[in-house]
Amino acid sequence: MLQKMKRILVVGPKRDYQRIIDVLYQAGSIHLEDAKSESAGTMEISPLDTFNPDEISSLLSRIRGQIQILTPVDSRKQKKSPFIDKYARLSHEDLVITATSICDSLEDTLRTLENRKGDLDVRYTTLLRYEKIIKKISPLEQQLPTLEGFEVTILIIQKEFESVLDVIHPFLSEITKNQFEFISADLDEKNIAVITVFSKKYANKVHDFLYSKNVNEVRIPQEYTNMPLDDALVLIQADKDAIRAEISEIEEKIRDLSTVWYAELVTLKTLLTDYLEETSAYSHFGQTEYTFVVKGWIPKKFLPATRKALMDSFGESVVV
């Protein structure tokens, strides 16, 4: 159904621009036009410059990042966030200040916990890989010589590239003057594990060659070398247990923080997202030195209610 429209111009004190926008936004009935094109005699109407959407977008990114780290709190029994009433009464400027303060207070703690947990996760995954390799090659340990000054290197070769072994073996024989060990065994259905033992004086040339052939070398950490492989497996298991225990402590700290802050951050995210959407129309607004200007069209039947809402909030200081 077509509606009869009325052209509308709203002028009020610039200091009240945010409250004026709130009232008009709640009315939700104005189709905005560019107020900067409105004539104001000799007075120039310029773009509204009191709002920086990038600041709100950046703040929302911080809040979303912190929410992602925290553990969701079960709020299914709550019909609405207990913080809505608390924050909905704030001006947008105070809302931004409050949200920024909360983010600042959580930033270092959450970043430290998240980074440490990430490091531990990577370390744990690496240990699992070492453990799998060592378990596969441990039956070969009795074939390895225990010589001072020799280096043990483990290679992982994809079975589809197994032919590279025919290149590696003669090279090692040549560079080490045939003083080396070369033992291979299936690691899994796709990979072969190769153990090489050679004098450390040839190490640089051997590693340079393997690198040039894109061979995947597995460098077992120093703390797991120079010991029987069974002992290395025991030490790896102990390190895995310690990592799991520390991760559990970190997750408990995050749960404690979530109990305090999760619902509050979600509420702030909701309100600031609404604020950002509301202010997407700010480019249409204009200002003079002391006044705030809104221009647009409104369905005729909504005009009395909009006029009354502005009158109730601002009296004679806002002109329609």
C-alpha cells in the first residue's frame, strides 16, 4: 500500500545530537536524505564529525576476540542478559568508555593464557609425533651402533617417493667413505622411517644434501637423545602429562574468568553492534557550529508521533 509522505527537517542543539538520533532511530520511520545539501542561508552545513565508526569496529573486534577465548556460559534459563538494563541506560559515549575499560582489564590476562595454551598445544602435538616415530623405530635400536662422535638422523620418506632412497644411500656412502648405517622400516601406510648414523664431521654436508632433495628430517630434541629409546618414551610421556596438567589449569582459569565476564561481554557486543548499525546513517547528517540537522521523508501518519516524541524529550529546543 502506497503511503503519503511528508518532507521533514529536524534541527536541534549539536550537543544533543546523539539523543536526537536515538529518538528518531526508535521511531524508525524516516527515510534519510543528505542534510548537507540543505540551505541554511549564509551558514554552511558540514558533515557530522562527532563519530568514528572505525573506533567502534575496532572495539567490537577486541570484544569478539575475548569472547572467543572465554568459555560460553549457559544462559538458557535466562530470558535476557542481566546486563542489558545496566548498560542500555548509558549514553553511547559512556558505553564505549565502559567497554574499552573492560577490554583493557582483560586483554593481557586473556592473551597470556591463550598464547601459553597455544604453545602447549603445539608442543603436545609435536611430542605425539616424536612418540609415534620412536615407537616405530625402537625395534631397530639394537641394530644401531653406540659410538662417540656419531650422529643419528631420522628421515621420513613418503612411500610414493621411495625411489629417493636409491639416491641418498650412495651419497652417504661416498661422503662418509662408507662409514655409516642406513636402516629403514615402514612408519605407517604412507611413510617410511629411515635411520642414518654417520660421523659428526660429515654432518653439514649430509644435511645440506638432504635439504636439497626436500627430504623431511626429524630432529629429535636434545633431551630425548643420547639415551635408550625406551627411556626417551618414558620421558616423553611424563612431559605429555605435565602439559595436559598445565592446560587443565589454564582452562580452569579461563572458566573462572568466563563466569564473571562472558555474559557482560556478549551484552556489550550486542549493544555496540546495534550502535554501529544505527550510526551507519551518520553520513547523511549535517551540522553547523551549534546545531545538528536531519533531513528526509516520513509517512504522514507517523509525523505526529515522531513530533511528539521529540517534544517530550527536548521541548522547544528541537524544531521539526
